[in-house]
Amino acid sequence: MLRYVLRRILYAIPIALGVSLVCFSLVHLAPGDPLSAVLPETATPEQIAEIKADYGFDKPLPIQYLKWLGRALVGDLGSSIKTGRPVMQEIAPAIGNSILLALAAIVLAFCVGCGLGVLAGYVRSRAADSVVTAVAITGVSIPHYWLGMVLIVIFSVEMNLLPASGMGAPDWQHMILPAITLASIPMGIIARSIRASVIETRKQEFVQTLYAKGLPARKVFRHVAKNVAPTVMAVMGLQFAQMLGGSILVETVFAWPGTGFLMNSAIFTRDLPILQGTILVLAMLFVAMNLAVDILQMMMDPRIKRN
Amino acid sequence: MSTITTTTPAPGAAAAPVAFRRASKGFWHTVGRRLARDPITMICAVILLLIVLAALFAPWLGLDDPFKQSMARRLKPFGYQGHWLGTDELGRDMLSRLVFGARMSLFTGFVPVALATLIGGSLGVVAGYAGGRVNMIIMRCIDVFYAFPSVLLAVAISGFLGSGQVNGLVSLTLVFVPPIARISESVTTRVRNEDFVEAARATGAPTLSILFTHVLSNVLGPILVYASSLISVSIVIASGLSFLGLGVTPPNAEWGLMLSTLRQAIYVAPLTAILPGAMIFITSMCFSLMSDGLRNAMDVKV
Amino acid sequence: MMISQETQRAPASAPIGHVAHNGESDPKRDRGGPAQPMLIVRDLKKHFEIGGSALGKNKTVVRAVDGVNFSVAKGETLGIVGESGCGKSTTARLLMHLIVPDSGDLIFDGEEVNRVRGINIRDLRQNMQMVFQDSYASLNPRLTIRDSIAYGPRVTGVGKAEALARAEKLLGMVGLEPGMFALRYPHELSGGQRQRVNIARALAMEPRMLILDESVSALDKSVEAQVLNLLRQLKRELNLTYVFISHDLNVVQYVSDRVLVMYLGQVVESGPVGAIYGGARHPYTTALLSSRPSMDPRRRVKTPPLSGDPPNPINPPSGCRFRTRCPHAQARCAEEAPVLAPSPLDPGHLAACHFPQAAPAKAA
């Protein structure tokens, strides 16, 4: 099994390198000369020379990439054009906030999705299936930034119940609306996937055998849950990773100070080092999460262990 | 059952002209008939048709000029002085802007998917049919792009390219190429291993002919179903890009852009502010449901 | 030398199965003469690698076909029998060159296949076609059966109208009335009908030899009998040579002139059908034959049934591969691999065994 884990990690390395290459080349997409893209507004000639040497703009591209990669690996992602502070310093608190929001959203999505999915899996009726499908399709089709605005209109503007934006004290109140909005996407997907998994597990003969042995339904459910768990974990892990990377829209609507909000302001101020750094960190997190989900799934399912 | 005759004409005898009775229509005809019987799909089709027609014929529908501003008439409620859906934050007629916005939103939603289907589909089919090294190289490159969450990739590319409609189209197309390529590759690999493809190869047919006659006809269905499911996603992300200030720029009318500029008005005219988003939702939902209907009609397990 | 480079081809209006006479240059002309075997297979090998890491270590090798020798005479039906995993289907695909052999020679009508001075693969495909087992999977669900049959001729240079006419004629020859069936789709036909279509499709290329890979195995018994009769009839009318692969011993006995028995990628016995079924010399053949249930209670076979585990082509036993299941195995069998040797009574009857049985076993 250890061999499988190592092989999986080995496979992820070229992907991670490829991702870093894509992030590196992003700067060269921008119109204009890449040097001016990373220069702070007020730069002294010494600073310019220093940056030139750091990035190696006069050297050929592969060398530039390697220099950039080398610095990125030790955490040096350049400095923000706007504030002059190191990019890493700006990103670190933002990531924390984004993870917090994503966690809240995934827990919420799991509770609702799980409830719906298990219910639909046990109550095999047309109506239940329709509800689950409706939730799933709605969740995928609805523009979540719009949903956020609608929720703001209902709960903040009209009912004045919850704060509309920002992050302040008390924290949990500010988190409710964004979390619900963000949770709308995976909720349907989780519900659908759980439902399909539950149905398939219950169809299997070992479940019938358990019932025939006289086991109470509650205990049978535990067995069913054990079989459904790997799939659910995988889906949840992937959705969590997606939310982390795709939270920019929701964070913008609610002015939640996470990585998405950071990227948004970086776009407006053309602060490309921040933009590039954030994208790199988020993409790497995504790759790492995919890897973790794969390994976790393999560990939980004894059938995959054999090589 | 039909009678199987075992008497055969002598070899070399010319076949007598026979009258053919077409026993069944083709595959797509059957799919069309099944679609027509599905009520949800039909309703969505009607709604979409209305929206598309309105978008196509927008300049000739006798609507107000979507660009005409009026400081005096900002954020008026529904029905004010002939503005059926009120006015926006610069005094422009909402109904007209929504209809003209449909042109932009549908365009930036549909074109990237179409382009990505062409590019990603070709890549995937080539990779799937070729197998081996070629497959591995192509799919590994695709995997790198697949390692980004879609919204992040779209924002990344757009963010660096700059705003503008063309840049938005480019970034969205790049976002959709990897998933379509993946699906195409897996379906093509499955078809390629079927016996009838082997039988075609056994006749010594040139590869291109096998691809077009045998592989493509069986692979197109699942690919199109998947691509159609991406249209709704594309509309949402495209509008999302405009919402962030990438993609379409003011003063153009586009639903996502309108949502963004109306955000400040949310306290004053909440209903007007959320109107463009409702359009995105309805359009996206209809495409989603139709795609589901298409999948059911084609009995595709993708 | 490639005859196809010369100008004269057989006339397009020639009936199906037309074998060119002297004066016509045709890739399908009988070049070797009646004494030349249609196909000679020499030391054919194919190994597959499975598993192992991406870096190339730890790959296990499946020796699917490991040194197969036989020949097929013109106009005969050669049956190939064996259990699953013995390499029959792989051999079929190697003959058709759908898989490239690792080593070994194929000689078709006196010309080496895929060699500089022999016959190229394209012309080989004009001469040799295959009928597959799974009748449904071997037909493109999107094409009418007429188009499926006409596809082969069309892509090898035959005009559209003529290809369609040929397809309809073939439908008639295999017993499916063109007026009713030409425009149908595969899912509208029964298994037996589809297999007839497959035969028609193979014949559309006007081959001289057909390889039938488990072609009747998936059919109901009554339908199977009809298709076998059809095959017999077609062979006579079109002057064909067959290689008939099956795991069903009775069917092979019914259709074959000569029989080849395969085990774990090698030929263990070959000979005329009467000799094999009436007096098998290899213990495996004897065991196979005795595993057929007999309707006659008086015909009880005394030889012991097969024992031991089914074969694993990844790690075959040393020496004689059958020794782990052979009731007559001795020390020599583990050290030395036996080669096909003729029987003293009949040079055409070969067995690869150190201790071939002299006494004939009773056939069912």
C-alpha cells in the first residue's frame, strides 16, 4: 500500500510542476512588459535593478522560471505593488479566512446534502428523487453571486436580521449568509452522490443478508454508511477544494476578506504579484487536496489497496 | 420472426431489383422523438427559444435605447413612465438592457463551449484513438489544466489578459477544453476497443475513414451531451467574470455586469438590482434541464 | 513482389469468390498452386506486459502465444480447440495482423507476410478476413447493415453503387432477404441474423480464407446449426479455406478436416479430425475429450479427468506445461519441454508429449 501512496505522490509532482509553469507564464500574458508588471509604483533605480536581478528578466525564459520557482519554494512570492509588503504576508491571513468560510460551507452542505441524499436513498419515490434532482440542478445553475445578493436583500435589507458584508464581531453572524451562499453549489452534488451511493449499496446482497439475519434497521444503516463513506469523503474533499479556489465571487459580494477578495482588489489595482502569488498558492492547495482525497479514499476502501 | 431462407441464388447471378421498406429511422430521429415527449425539456426549449429570439431581434423590437442615460430617472420602480421594468442606476431602461444583455450573455456563454468542444473534442478523440505514448502526453498536459478549479483558472487568465469580451472568451474556452478533452478521450477509448472498430481495421481501411465513419458517429453523442451540460456553467461563469470587472466592460449591457453595477443600489431598489441575476438563473437552469433531458433521451451513461 | 502494382485486375463484374484465372493479375490469384498451403505459421510468439510501475520495473509478462507452428491447406477447415486462456483468440488476431507478433513468420500462399519481398498487409487483408464472436459488438450500431457490409469494399476502392449491390447480393447469400434487411440496424436483428451479417461482411472483401473466432459460441443451439450449415455451403460455393476456433469440441468435430489443440499458448497436438477424436495421443486432448458428457451410458471413458488448477499464462510450469495436471507426468517432463513429433502410424498426426499414448481413447 505504501507503494501505491508513493506512486500517487510521484504522479502529483509533474502536475504540480506543470501548474507552477502555468502560473509563471501568466505574467507574460499581461499586455506590456513583464518588468513593469511587477514594479511598485514608486521604485528607485536601485530597487529596479534589484528586482531585475531577482527575476532575471534579461536571462532566457527557462532560467527565469527556475529562479522564480526557487524563490517560490522558500515562500518568497515577490512584493505587492500597492503596499510593498511581501506577498506571502498578505496571503496568509486571507487564506485562513477563506478556509474558515469554506469549512463552514462544506459542513452545512454536508448536513443538508446528507440528510436529503440518505432520505432519497431510503424512500425510493418519484417525489423524493425529483426533490434531490431539483436541488442539485438548482445548485449548479444558480449564479451564486446572485444568490448572495438575493439573500442580502431578504435578510439584511428587508428583515435587517444579518449583516450584509464584511467580517467583524460577532464573527459567526457575518459568516452565515456567505456560508449558505457558498454551500448552495456542493449541496446538490453531495445529495445526488449520496443518494446514488446509498441506493447502490442497499441493492447489494450483503444488505439483504443483514436484514434477513434480523439486524435492526439502525444497525444495518451503520453498515451502509461504512460503504458509502469513501465516496462521500471523496466528493466532499473535492468540493471543498473547488470552493477554496472558486470562492472569489461570493467573497466579493459579501466583502469577506479571504483570498477571493484579495484577488479581486489585486485585479482592480493591477497588483500582479499578489494575483500571481494567490493563484499559485490556491492551485497548489487544490493539487494537494486532490492528492489527499485520493489517498484517503484508497485507505478507506480495502478493495483498492491490492496492486 | 422473419423466415430465414437457406436457398441462395447462384453466385454470379445479378440481383433482381427489390423494393426496400425502411424498418426504422436513424438514431438522431429517435432521440428527437423522445425529446419531444418530455414535458420539462419542451417547456425549457420554449423559454429558451423566446429568450434567443428576443436577443437575436433586439434591435428591431422597438425597445428604448439601452445606452441612453438620464440622471433624472435613476432607479425608478416598475412601470414608471413606460419603463416596464424600471430603470437602472444611470437611468437606462431595464427591459431594453436586459434584452440587449441577453445577446452578450448568451454569446459569451455559448461560444466558448462550442470552441472548446471543437478543440477539446479533437484532442480527446485523437488521444483516445491513438493510445499509448501520444495519449499519455496529451492527457498529462490536459491534467495540468484540470488541476485548477474552473473559476480560478478563468479569473487567472482573464485577470492577466485584461478585461474585454475577447479575452473573456479566450479564458473561458481554455477553461472548458480540459473536461471535454477528458470525456472525449474516455469515450473514444471505449469505442476503439469495440469489435466493430477492429473489424473495420481488419478490412485495411485508412485510419481517417475509420475515425469518421465508425468512431465519430458513436462518440459524438456522449460528447455533445456533456458539452451541452457545460453551457449553463459557462453562462454563469461568463457573467461572473463580468461581475468582477473582467470580461465585458461598461457601458455594454450584459447581465453579470449589470448585477455588479446595480449592487450599490441594493438598498434603494432591491428588486431592480436582482433582476439581471434572475435572467442568468432562468437561462442557465433551462440549459441545464435540457441537457439532462438530452442525456435521458440518448440513454447515455456518461 | 506485389501483384497489385500490375495493371490488370479481375473484372469488377466478376461474381463473388471469383478466383482470377491465368492472364488476370490479381492479388487474390492463386499464386502458389494447389500444393502450396494457404497459410504457414512458424514459431509465432506474442507476449503481453501488464502491471509494473510507470518506470518500467516489475512488469509481469503474459506469454499468450509462445511458439506456435502449423499450416493450413487450401480448401480445408482447420479447427483450433482449447480452454479459455490458451491463446486461441490471440492467435487469430495475430494471423489477421490485428496484433503485431513479437517474433515468428506468417507465410500466405507462399509469400511472407509484411516482409520486403512478400505480401503486404493490405493485400493480405484482401485475402483473409475474420468473423468475430460477439455479434452485437462487431457491428456499428449507427450504420445500417447494408452500409456495414459495404464499408470494407468501399474503402478499398470499390465504387459506391457496386459496393451496395455486392452487399445486397451477399445478404441474399447468407439467407437474409435484402428487401427486408438491408436498411435495418443491428439492434433490430436477432443474434443469429447478426452473425449472418458478420459473415456477409467478411465475405464482402472477397477473401480466400476466413478465420472464425468463436463465431457460433454465443448462439442458441438450433441457430448455431443453421449458421454452421450456411458456413459449409458458402465454403463450397466460394472455394474458401476456414480456420475455425472454438472451445466447443463437438462443433469443431463437425466442421473440421484437421484439428489443432492448444494449451497455454502452445500447440500440444494436431492431426486429422478422425485421428484426434478417435485416437488422441496427448493426455490433455484425451482429458478434454473425456470431459464431454455422452448420451450413451455404455460409452464410459476410463481415463481420469483433468486435475489441478487451471493454467496461468503468466508463470507456466517448466518443461512440459501440462505436467502439473497430467496423470502420466514423470521426472523428464519437468526438465525438458516436448516438441511436436509425428506419430509412427500417421505422419500427419503430431503430439508434443514425451510419453504419447499408444492406445486410442474412446471418443464420445
